[in-house]
Amino acid sequence: MGVYRVITINLDKAKNIAHDKRRVARSVEFAPLDIKATIPAEAQTAEAARQAIRDKYATMQTAIDDATTVEQIKSAMPQENT
């Protein structure tokens, strides 16, 4: 006869946390390309790679925004290297 507690997750706050993590992951991927984009011989290749990263994270952003469950948010998040 214990006391049962229900854990309620605020989905809006969970989405904000997910977006913060998404932004950090995107910044990490952009960092080496930011330098290459300033080198004329590598600028075009770097910009193409940067656009691919933008597209990847735009899709992720939409998936997080459209999520209706915590599981959907988790599945939309970038996978951490462990």
C-alpha cells in the first residue's frame, strides 16, 4: 500500500531542451567548416557541406516541433557518440 506518484513531463519544456541540444550539435558540426569557408580554395566545398548540415538540422527541428510525445522528441534528436 504505497503512494503512487505520477510523473508529468512538460512537452513544451522538453522541446526547448531538445532544440538547445540540437543547436549545440549543429554548432559542433559547423566549427571546422567555418574555418574552411574562409579559405578560397575550400570555400565552395565547405559551403556545400554546411548546406547539408543546415538541411539535416532543419528536418530535425521540424520533427521536434511536430512531436506529440517524448519518444518522438528522443527519436528526432541527434545520436550522441558513446
